Amino acid sequence: MSIKVRYFASLKERVGHADAELLLPEPLSASQIWQRLNPDLAMPEGVLVAVNMEYAGLDTLVNDNDELAFFPPVTGG
Amino acid sequence: MSISLTSQTFDPWQSLAEYQAQQLAGKYGATAVFIGTMRDFNQGDGVVGMTLEYYPGMTEKQLASIVEQANQQWALLDTLLIHRIGDVVPDDSLVLVAAWSAHRGDAFDACRFIMEALKKQAPFWKKERLASGEERWVESNSNGYQTS
């Protein structure tokens, strides 16, 4: 299965890129996917997770063709 | 109901007057408005500009969901929400939230709710350009219910 991963704002700069594609044999949680993609970078505190543009938890399972996003606390307005 | 993101400078008072005249003339008794404007200082530093990043698709979805929640909770006649994206400079309007209702309670409370929910949930991020030349990400929003 194929998953699209996106990073925003300061997290995008820390990771070094905006997007990643991941091929997996089975669904993994958002935090497992972070670890797999960023083995040398602990997830910063307060990171928010969205799956298919809806807020989700770190333990949410991500499925085939899902879009997973990681971003820092929001600062709009 | 209207929600929009714009990369252009906008005059919130003009947007408000035009929307009101087209959509609402004669129908409302109360209007509550919030306008957020870019300051030229933050955390003790001079700020000369800022970039507003957002998550295309999710940002619009979150804003629509927040306005929908407000409509379920209060008796609103209409709402208008405009948020800037991209590069902004001090004195630019960053956000306009307006709520119209028959009586003041619904408009006041819904306008506040929409603004506070936007601050907490809508995926926007600010990167400041300081007078010193340095750039930095704004790390979190302040609590709107504190007085200092």
C-alpha cells in the first residue's frame, strides 16, 4: 500500500522536505510511520497529525492511499 | 456564508460593507466583527514582514467545519470569513470574521467562537521576518481569554 506524507512549516524545514511517499505491506500508525521515515529525528513535542485532512491521533492507523500530514501547533489569525 | 483565503491585501471594512449590502440588507439586527491586523512587533522584537503558510484543502475544510459548528450552536443569519495567506506586512489585515443575527447575543458569541476555534484548529503558520534580518516561526498562539 502507498501512503503520501506531508510536512508543514517549521517541521518541513527540520525534516528537510515537504512530501514523502511510503510503500508499506500493512497499515501502520502515524507515529510508526514517523519513526520509519525519520529514524534519526524524534518527533518534536506538540506535533499535530492529520489523516486525509482531518485531525487524527498519533496512534491512528494509516491506510492505503491515505494522505498523512505532520505539522507544528497552528498560528493563524 | 462566505469563507475565503486571499493572497492579496484586502480592506475588511469594504469587504464587510459590500457583503452586507449584497446579502443581508434589511434582514439583520446585530453584527459582530473581529479584524486581526499585523503588528510591527512581537516578543520584544521589531517585525518587518511575515509569511502565512497553510495546508491547501485542509485549511478550507477546517474553516468550513468551524463555521458549521457556529451555525448549529447559534441562530445566525450569515457569516463572512476572510483570511490572508502568503506574504504580509505590518498594518495588513490578516483575518476578518463577521457574524450577523437578529439579536446581539448570537452574533457576539458566534464571532468569538469562530475566531478562537480558528486560532486553535485552522492550519495556518506564521514565519516572521525581523528587523534584524533574522527569520523565525511563531511557535504558538496566545490564549484569547487572557487579558495580558
